[in-house]
Amino acid sequence: MSEQIEYKTGLWATIVREMKILVSRPIYVLCMVGALLFCSIFMFSLMHQGLPHKIPVAIVDHDQTASSQNFTRQLGALESVDVRYKLNSFTEAREMMQMGEIFGFLIIPDKFEAKALAGRQPEISFYTNNAYYIPASLLYKSFKTMSVLASGAVVRQVLLASGAEDSQIMAKLQPIATDMHALGNPWINYSVYLNNSFLPGLLQLMILIVTVFSIGSEMKHATSREWLRTADNSIIIAITGKLLPQTIIFFSMGLLYLAMLYGYLHFPMQGNIWHMIFAMFLLVIASQSFAVIIMSFAPSLRIGLSAAGLVGVLSLSIAGFSFPVPAMYLPFQAMSYVLPVRHYFLIYVDQALNGIPLYYSRMNYVALILFAVASTPLLPRLKKALIRQIYVP
């Protein structure tokens, strides 16, 4: 009889109970596996080329000379530009950009060649649709580059006509030669930048939501006391038994991400892959602990899910993925370090991109460990809410 009771209560019984819940409710499988797989496939396929290629643009050529046509051909030869339309007016080009058929257009003024050869500085105007940030940035760079090269070509032609030699001309056109090296991501591959930041951020978001939902559902359905009884009335056993199966699943998805990023896609990995595996494990349990903290302060399924969603979504913006943290206002800088994924991101930069010694990432590992245990002092507060078992709609 005692052996039968032992199997019905304790850590193993709590784990079995949680596994039955996970299997019986498709929402868990959808959030823990389906959503993460879908987003990873979507992001990998979306950015499989690394950078957008052949972005459609239009040219408004009011000059129609050999110089303007040569400029148009050279612009179309750039990898990021597709000169799809040759229009007659600014109004026509603006309307096409507003309709989304092009992402930018360039205007070559009348008497462009004559003014250039006479040294009268003709103006080339270009417009980009910054509602689409990445295409607009690439087009701006391409338009700017071609404008500078066109100016240099005109100056070279004038100087050649005046009897100057090529060596003298190049010294005037480019007095300082620039030798540029892109570190960490020499291909300027946007997939390396986006997927290494977005996917861990998405993983943290789903961990927060699923953890809050699994704890809040016990209160909503009035099963929290049964959950505690299964755990021998120990909140530590209860939380461990509930979160351990989720930890295994989420960590497996994290390992799949790492295998895809650094194994299949061969993204930069200058350090030891085990350092990133350990960081991924810490990110999972730190995110779960963060969700437990949320439920300890706000033991309500509705409020908890709102807080978890807010924290998870803000992490994608405030953790330094898209905007550098040192450039933020001080309150937001401090807030960014209260997010587990921020420390994972810094570990990724140090270990995967730069490959520096592990010693320099120690504080970020310590921060993730502190996140993992930070919920422990709040467990008695959560236990009282579970015993009270009052659902606030």
C-alpha cells in the first residue's frame, strides 16, 4: 500500500501528471513545438539569400543622353537594384511607390550631361520608401554609391580632357584609400544578424507564455490544490515537476535552433559550441523562473499572460537586438539587463561572433543563473495563491 502511495505522490507523480496535461491539450504542443518550428522555417526561408536582391526601382530620366543611359545601366548592374520601370515624371514614380510597386526611384535632371561636363554640378535626386526599413536602407546605399561614382567619373573625364594623368586624377578623386573589414559577419548577411537574435527572443516569449499559462490554468480550473497534494504539499516539488517536462521540450527546441544556425547554415561560430549550449539551457530555465516571478506577484491567468506577453515582446526591442543599449535612455538601459535574453545575446556576441575567452562572459552566465534561482524566495507567496485557489477573471 505504501508503495502505491509513493507512486501517486512526489516528484515523479507530479512529472507524470504534467506530461498527461501537456499531451491532453493541443495548445501546449502548438506553442512549445509548432509555433517555434513554424517561425524558424519562416525566418530561415525568408532570409535564405542573406540580403534582399533586385529590389524594384524606377528611373525618371529627363536627360536621355549617353551619360544618363550609362548611369542607368550601371545602377541596374548592382546586385541590390532592379531598374524595373523607366518613367516620365516625378508624379508617376511617386504614385507607383505609394502603391508599393517600387521601393524607390531616382531622377536624372535635364541637361545632366552638359552641366556635368561644364562643371556646373547637376543634382541627382533619389527617394526611398522608409516604411520598409531594410529595402530602403539598401537602396539608399546603392543610390548614394552610384551618385558618388557618377560624380567621380565626370571629374575624371574632365581632367583627362585637360591633360592630367590617371595617377594624378585618382589622387584627387580618392586622396585616402579605405580598407574596410566587416568583423563577425563579413558577408553582411542579415540572416546571421536577425535569426541569432529573433529566434532566442521568440523562444523566451513562448517560455514565458506557456509557463504562466500552465500555472494560471491550475488556478482557473481549481486544480491547484490537487497539484500541491500530488507534490506532497511541497511548492518546490510542484514547480519542479510541472516545469521539468517543459524544460526538456524547450531546451530541445533550443538545441534544434543551435544545430540549424551553426551546423546546417554554418553561421559564424568562433568559440566553443558547448558555451552556447550551456547559455541556451540557462536561458530556458531563467525564462521559466521569470514567469514564476510574474505569477508570484500577479497570480492571475489574465494578468500573468498580459505581463508575460509584454515582457516577451519588449525584449525583442529593448534587449539590444535592433537598437544599441548604450544609446538608450538610462531607465531603458537598466531595464534591458532585467531580461534574460539580453544576457544570452551578449554571450552570443562574445562566444559565437568574437570567440573571446569564456572569462569575459562570466558575468552574463552568472546573471542567467541568478535569474534561474530568483523565483525561489517567492515560492511561498505563490503557494498561498495556489491554496487560496481564487480565480480572478
